[in-house]
Amino acid sequence: MVTKPQKTKFQLLIIDNFNSLSQWAVNPWRRYSLALTVVLTGYFFGSSLGMISAVAELIDPVGAFLSVFFIEILIQFRRRIRFDRRKKLLVLLMDSLRLGLLYGFFTESLKLL
């Protein structure tokens, strides 16, 4: 007989908070404002990582590796949950974060030209 593992308090808090966020974001304006906030946050982190790695010239390959690794993790996670209709908001937020990161990296690369 296989038993399900017990859910921890941390898991319950994360799941409950995401469910309440999903209910709050039923309104399209709220959903898109949340997505825009995540895009701008991703842009901030993308441009910040580009600036930090440009100042400390030794960590350029490490910064590039970590960026590509994080984006690939988001892509793999999206592939697993894209058909789950209950997690539609999570897919939107992950795509917005990837878009913001890539846009931040792109604008930082244009500064180097």
C-alpha cells in the first residue's frame, strides 16, 4: 500500500497563497497588471545581472550560465503544467518572467555595442 507523503506547513502556505492569488486575478485587469509587474521585475533582474557581470569581468561566463540555466528550468516547468487549466495564472507569470529577463538581457547587450 502506497501512502501519500504528508504536506508540510510550508507547502500548505504556498498552495493557499497561490490559490488566493488565482482567485484575486480572475479579473482580466488584475491578471494583466500582475503580469506586467512580473515582466518589469524580470527586466530589472535581467538588466541588473547584466550590469553586475559587466562590472566584475570575471563572472561573465558564470552569469550567462546561471541565466540560461534559470530560463531552461522555467521552460521545463512550463512544459509540465501547460495543460493544467487550474494553473493558467502560473503559466502566464512564468512566461512574463522569462520575457522580462530576456528583454533585460537584450537591452543590456545593446549597451555594449
